[in-house]
Amino acid sequence: IGSVVDELRTPIELIGVIPNKFDPRRNLDKDILEELGDIFGERVAPVVRETSKIGESPGEGKTIFEYDQKSKGGEDFMQLVEWVVKKVV
């Protein structure tokens, strides 16, 4: 963050940290999420799971909302959008 502030020459505020490509089956992912919570607390955004639909959507030239909004990935991104809106509004 410090190097970004130096480059932009303007103060910035960290709104949050977005855990993405999260797989709840991987112990490492769970450990990292716990560590993020310990460090950033309320600044940790809802996780975005690693899903095939998220991987497929760019190949179709679509966002996850256009490709399959009701998929787990679509739901994760919608929760993230709602979280961000609450933080900035």
C-alpha cells in the first residue's frame, strides 16, 4: 500500500481484502482465510470460490453474471458486490 501511495502521491484507504480462488476443501486455503481474518478483521470480504463457471465465463466473452448468475461463483460475486457497496456508500 505504501508504494501505491508513493506512486500516486495521494492518500488511499484499504477498504478490504478479497479472498478469491478459494477452495474450502484445501486446508491451506482455510488457513490463509483464518490468517487474513486475524490480520484484517472486518476488512476481509466474502470469499469468491474457485469454480468452473468463473473459469468458463471469460472464454464465452461474458461476465459471471451474464454467463451463469445463479452459479456458486455468481452468488459469490453478488455477495462481494453487496459487501463493497455497503463499504463505500
